[in-house]
Amino acid sequence: MITQTLRTQNKDDATTRSDDSSRRRFLKVSSMLGLAVAFSPRTIAETFAHSKAGTTTKETIMTQATATSTEQAADKTAIRPFQFNFTDAELADLRRRVNTTKWPDRELVNDASQGVQLATMQKLARYWGTDYDWRKGEAKLKAAPHFVTEIDGLDIHFIHVRSRHENALPMIVTHGWPGSIIEQMKIIEPLTNPTAHGGTAADSFHLVIPSLPGYGFSGKPTKPGWNPVSIAKAWATLMQRLGYTKYVAQGGDWGNSVSEVMALQQPPGLLAIHTNMAATVPPDVSKALSAGSPPPAGLSPEEKFAWDGLADFYKNGLGYANEMALRPQTLYGIVDSPIGLASWILDHDIRSYQMIVRVFDGKPEGLSRDDVLDNITLYWLTNTAISSARLYWDTSHNLPAGGFFDARGVKLPVAVSAFAEEIYQAPKSWSEKAYPKLIHYNRFPKGTHFAAWEQPELFVGEMRASFKSLRSS
């Protein structure tokens, strides 16, 4: 999900240039405003001036046993247990649609440069339309405790798992696109019950895992206004309602955006954040990427590796984000066709796509075929293909412009885990400049965009290490 955008002060100039190179640059950049949540320090101050004051001080301790149905009806802001079920008829309809897909001709090249390849999609369809069993993944989801609460007029769904260990650290973990709460299912048990998974009681977490507005089981916004700024405020409200007075936040993709905006808003109780997709790009690098210029001189090998990843993504990987930032409502086809939806979701970034290709070629990877299809099927059954896409449009149209990976001036403590096959692997040198209170940094030679989902053991270890200094203090 990511990209480079024109600075607010340059937007008007860019739109008026008539020469071809400027126009191409503007179209490339402005189409990605749906990812623009990185602001200059001045814009940050203006945007978040009222954020702290707007944070509610109401605390509603979750108490499933004592809340009666009458009380729940009277107070939609209560924490309410949530259940879900999908009928056999819905699953039969999905399988029928998969098996009656109208296929296009094969791509004209022998690589993925024209998009998701026909052979991969047909392998996916054969498994999805025959042997795949949604009920297995559904059972795992149902084993977790689900809740909803209304925040700013919208039902927010979340999983809430408390550790049995007394001094567990509360953490809110946010997914991104094209992910969901399914990304976090593998980390729940080892983080909340560390003594059974190679850790100690001092490594324990209480976990809150919400679905973004318009995603999964959360409500679908009925008007514009839900973007990283409003979501960050909602997450602070959620943590207060759960009675958490001190906590940390974690995220990648949109989850990083929301977590970093929370750190900028500094709600009461937020101690630190962790990101597996950090926003660290320095101004000179950001400017060069936006202009399509060569890399700045003097980049270290790690910085050049980061540059190469970003440059390739900006050049070849922005198709999905362009459309969702500009015209999400046009995507009727991915609501009507499960194979259309699956190909749209697979075409996120080249490294995670290549990993998923290997999965359907039968090669062992961090994800299984069921993992991939559980996530896509959740989008299908909840009919959230377009409602989730609108987050890009809302961010584009209702927040100031900026680069998604640009350093934002976060002052709270930050921990960074940099995976080699992420869209870009944030260098330590950039991370130290972007986060003055960098409390942990680690880089890994493997791992794509979906760290918690694909590399859960590494991810769990990073959560334990990242916040160890906060526990001791």
C-alpha cells in the first residue's frame, strides 16, 4: 500500500504544469494520495491540534457476564460479545462462482510484468473450487473471543485476549490492506501464553486486534471521514473502554500508519509503538523518488537496497492503490467475481506475490494455500472489497498530502523490525533519524509484507524484545 505524493505546497503548481514530464509525474504521484498520511512537522501540528482534546476519558471495563441485553441496547458504546456465521448456501454460491469463472487469455510475457499470471490463478481456483474448506479457518476464528463497540457512530469489531499473567503488557495490533484479523491469528497464543511457547511470564501481552472500519466484521462507514487520523483516535477510545491505562501499539501497512498517527496524537496511556513497515525515508530520498531522479549520492549498501525496493514499487507496483485512491466505487467486478477479488488481493507487491506463487506451486513457505484463501474468503463473505478500498480514497481526499514512507516526526519510543522482502527494508541509519527514541531495531534476511502471518515466530520474538525496556522501567 504505499507511495510518494506531492507536498501540499506544491500541489497547485504541479497541476498547472503543461509539459509532458511534469504531467506524467503529477499523475503518478497524485494518484497515490490515498496513502498520504505522512505530514511535515507544521502540518502534523495543525492536523492533530485537536486530537488529544477529542480523546474520550470514559472507561468501560469489559464485563460480558454483567451486561444485560437491555443495557446493551441502551448503550451502544458498551463492549458487546460478537458472533458470526456464514451459511452453507453462501459457501456453495462462492464455490459455484469460482468454478464458472470466465478466464482471459494468457499474459503475453513469461513473468508477472503484466499482472497476476493465469497459471497461478487457475491453480488457486482449482483448489478454492474443490478441496478448500472455509469451515476449518472459521473454526480457528471462532475460537477467539470477539467483541464490538460503537465508536463515533460505527461498530468496531475486535478480538480481545487477556493473558493469565498478571503484569502482561496491553497491545493493540492493527492489520492493513489486503490483510485482515486473520493475519494476527498465529501470534495470539504465543504472545498471551508465552510460558507455553519458549518465553517467560515477563513476555506476556494482553492483545486487542481490531478490524479496520469497512474491513472484516467492523461496520462499513456510511459517510466519508474514516482515515488514519480518525481511526487512531478510535483506537485510543477503544483501549480506554477496555480499562487499559498503559499500552503499546503495533502495525504494518495501514496498521503502521494508524500506529504512527496514534504516536503523534499521544493519547493518554500510549507508551510506545512497534512497526514492521516503518516510515523512515529522508527528505532528499523522498524528493528524488517523487521526481523519478537517480538516488542521492553517498547511500550505504543498506540504504541503496531500500532505495531499489522503493523505486521498483513506485514504478511497477502501484496499480491497485491508484484505483482505490481515485475510483474505489468502480471496482464492481471484484465484488461480483471471487477470482477477480483474489487476483486483486494477490497483486499487492511483487515479493509477497512471488511468495504466494510458490505456495500454489507446492513449495513450502510461511503461508499455506489455506492461509491465503482464508483471508480472501473473509473479504468475499463480508462483502468488504469496496468498503475496504475506500480507506485509500478517504485518506487521499481528506488528509494533507505527503509520502507514506516519509519520516513523520514521531517523538514517542519506537521499535522497528525490518524484513528483507517487505516493499522496502528500512535501514537502521534512516530509522535512527526518523525515530529519535528508537528503542529497538532488527533486520531479517527473509519475510515479506505480512510479517505476523508469514513469520510468526520471528514476529513474536520481536514483540518480546521490542518492549522489554518498557517493562523493566
